[in-house]
Amino acid sequence: MMIYVAHFFAAFFLVNGIPHFVQGVSGSAFQSPFASPPGVGESSAVINVLWGFANFVVGYYLLFELGAFGIGVNVDTLVVGSGALLTGVALAWHFSRVRNG
């Protein structure tokens, strides 16, 4: 059971890393937890690349190093897919609120 919690949070970290890494490598400032106020203010592109990469490392560890992850039509994939979808929707909601005022 605990492995599914780890897989769910792996999806959270992997999906959360995407906007930070992409904005950073694009040279754009973007919201991060290191800005003021956290999650609303913008951090530099370099900070976002580092933060995005850190999220990828944590996500990888939770997905592949804590236990077996089986790709296919199974509970592992369902849990990771659900975590990715929920995180994506939550991030879209948050960033659209922040960016559109």
C-alpha cells in the first residue's frame, strides 16, 4: 500500500517539475516556492531550472528506487496516471489564477 502512496507523489513531483524546468530553460522567470510570496512571486530562470530538476530527481527516486514500478495496465500505472492528472489540474488552476490575477 505504501508503494502506491510513493508512486502517487512521484507523479506529483514529476509533473510539478515540468513547468519550472520548461520556463527556466526558456529563459523565463516563473513562480516558485523560493519567490516572495512563495508560489506567487517569480524566481529567475536558473532557480526554476534547478527547482524543476530537483523535482525530477525526487520523482524518479519515488517511482523507481523505492520499489518495483510496473508499466502496463495495472494499479501502478493507474495510481501514477491519477496523480499526474490531479497534479496537472491543480497546477493549471493555481498558475492560471496567479498569472491572470
